[in-house]
Amino acid sequence: MIMINEYRNALRDLIQRLNNKGQANQVIVWQVLLDESLDATLLSQRAYGSRDFVDVVMVACGVNGIWEQLPLTKILLPQARLVLELRKRYGVTNG
């Protein structure tokens, strides 16, 4: 559990750093649509081509679980390779 929390904190920090530095080449800018706001796995599928990045979606949207509705706003998602690097560093398989 500790590694998951550390991983999610690192993910949150990564998103904030990318936002502050304006590194558009390392992020996906995504407008959350109504159907996606009700299903974080759908947004993960559309943005990354896989439902395995739902943890990234939840952190980027500032929600605690898949039961929460996502805000209908633009979010920044780190590119998949950056997420995979973090997962490897923290020993997390699929968030």
C-alpha cells in the first residue's frame, strides 16, 4: 500500500511539473467528455488506447476512486512512457 501511495504522489508531482514547465511534447491535453466523466476507464481507453491507465486519469482529475464522477474540464495526462517509467520505479504493475 505504501508503494501505491508513493507512486500516486509521484504521478501527481509529475503532472504538476509538466504543467509548470509547459512541456507539451510530454503530455496529452484532454477535455473530459460527459460519457468519460462517468467512466474513468473509458477515458483511459480513449487517451492511451488501454484501460490500464485509469489510475493516471483519476490522479489527473483529482478523484479518489472510480466511483467518483470526473470533472468536465481539460486535464493533462503524462505520456504513457513516463507513466511506465514511474510504475517500474515504484514496482507498480497497473496502478
